[in-house]
Amino acid sequence: MGECLDGKVAVVTGSGGGIGRGIVLAMAQEGARVIVNDLGCSPKGDGEDAQMADAVVSEIRLAGGEAAANYESIATVDGAQRLVEQAIDCFGRIDILVNNAGITRVNMLWDMTEEEWDAVIATNLKGPWACTKAAAPHMIEQRSGRIINFSSDMSLRGGTGVSPYSASKAGVLGLTITSALELGVYGITVNAIWPGARSRFREAGADWRGKYKLELPASDGPRRPQRALDPEDVAPIVVYLARDEAKDINAQIFRASAGNISRVSAIGAQQAVSKEGRWTQAELTETVPKELTPGLENPAPASDDPVWRWMV
């Protein structure tokens, strides 16, 4: 057992499996007392299974850690409030909130139903807001806290068939930065993670691709063997951001995949031009292709026989 988080209390949503499970195990190993939250639903948000959270709690306790299970849906303010209240009731405080829980629904945007859209937005975007809203007053009173939100690189690069997922994860970035500005003055940091790991989401559209003739991205030929994308490899940077030593890391985005960790800028000019006064269309006709978009390729060019790439 380590001591990096000794005395801390952590709430991790969606921690009954995958990346979330890796995070609560790592935090418990570093001395944190943890609330393992998981509704036990499918990647689409269907069903409930308390055994997922219970199994992780048992694993932590067998290793000598302290943990309690929570089965609330974080897609409602009431559910998020009860989750945070359980941490206070069980362990007396909340120091760390990891908003990891997420679902997806796979469909082209013109076929996406309102129910599918609303379900993803409620869990992936409203959930982190609701949990942050519930935890913030306690952290403000303590004048300390760590909030780590899970976004995705799809927030900026998109993906075929996942419009609510991409939109929700982009929203998480905005929520992260604004929350960081609002809460930072109270000693609370808010950062975001772009994870790269094996996930049940990868198979969420397996029975759907044929309808739109979706193709998996083509191989670029033989490659050197790469390390497996183990969900537990995402946990170390999350644990680090939860430590006292990370008190000045705020409003940042980190990508974590296998052994690779990078700090990402969501905003930044790739090419830029400037002039005195307002641009004319004649000037833009001349300037844009040469200065702003040289070599730019359309990722989805028009076609009489469209074939989409899956999760590009």
C-alpha cells in the first residue's frame, strides 16, 4: 500500500469496470477511502447490475483498503447528491471526485432518436455537472479538492455515428475549464482526461455497421508490436492529479494511453493570417488556400457511393 492519497476520500463514477475500476483500485492502493459508483448498465446505458460495484469493493477490501458501493445514476441531480452524501456519511468528507461514468448510443445523426441523444447527454455531460455541483460546497468549505473529468479526443476530432457522445465530451471540456476558473480560488482543481484504452464502447456498434457500410480504418501495413491499451494504465495520471502536489495544475487536459501521457491544448491556431482592416472576399480567395488551408484534406469528401469509416 502506498501513501500518496493517505487520508483522502474519493468518489469515482462508473468504477465497476474498465478505466474506472483501475482508478479506484489505484487510489485505494495509495491509501484513499473510496466510493465505487456504478449503476451496472450496458455501454448503451441499459439495465442495472449491483454486482459490478460490489465486486470491486470486495477486491479493495481483500487488499486491505476501505471502500463502499454506490448504485446511483449520476444522470440526475438527486442521484448525484445522494452519491456525494454517501461519501460524507461513510467517511466524513470528499476530497476527490472523478467523473468517469459514460455511455454511448451509435447511430447516424439523422437517424438518432431524441431518447438516444438525451440519454447520452444526461450521463456524459449532465452527470459530471451534477456530481460537481453536489461536491463543490463540501470542497469549498474544506478549501481543497480535486475534480477529474473524463472527456475524449472525439470531443474535437469527432467520430462516425456518435454525435451525442462527441458533443457530450466536448461539453465536458467546457465544463472543466469553467469549473476550474470558478473553483480554483477555493483550492479546488479541475482537470480533464482523454483516455486511450480498451473499452466496451468499441463493440457498441458492431451489429450496426452493416446498415451504412461502415469500414474499420485500413491498416497502414505491418507495424511494430504495441503495448496493449490496458484500462489500468490510465489510472496513474489520475492519481497524480488527485495528490496535494498537483495543487497548481488546473484547467488542463491530459491524454493517457498505455505508457504515454501528454498535456493537450484544446485551443490553438495552426495557421494564422492578419491585416489592417476587414478582409474582402477577393483577398480571402487568394489567401485562404495558400496560408490557412494548404494541403488540407476533407475527412469525408462527397461521394455517389458513400462508405464511412467507423470511429475515425
